[in-house]
Amino acid sequence: MQRKSTVRGTVEVTEVSEAIDKARTLASEEEKVLRMRHGSKVATQKPLERHGEGNQELQDELLLMEMQLLRAYRQHQKQMARAAAPAPSRTKDKIVRALRKKR
């Protein structure tokens, strides 16, 4: 049994996206549900909103926090890279030599 879609009942993804982008009162969970339900994606070219506009002290404090977090993130990435690098192991080398001798 086929369903007939009516023109009046059809909502296009672009219309949903535009309506969600214009809405200011939606909570993040509500926006997520609407986007998932209608297959709408978030615009990747849209810049992130800045908090503290008009309050220079708050902007400076947020910038300082962002810089500290980026520095901590980079240090963490360096530590993870060092940990991922295999360390030379005497035991492993001994096992490899023994296996090569058996050939």
C-alpha cells in the first residue's frame, strides 16, 4: 500500500534548516531533535557565537581561558604522542633474536 504525500504536508529540509537557524528560543536539545527528525545539518560555514559582546573584561577573561585550555590541550597531545611511541624493550629484542635463530 503506497502513501500519497500532499504538497501541503511536505516540509523540505532547507525550510527546516532556515527556520531552526532563525529561531532564538530553542534549547540545544530541542534543536538537536528537530535537526535529527527532519535530516537537517548544521551549517559548517556559520561562525560560532561570541559570548560577552559589549563587555571587554569578560571577553578578555574568556580569551585567557581559551588560551590556557589550548596550551593544556597541546601538552596533552604531546604526552599522548610520546606514550604511543614504542619504547625499546630488552625482553622483546631477546625473544626476536631467539625466534630468528630457530629459522
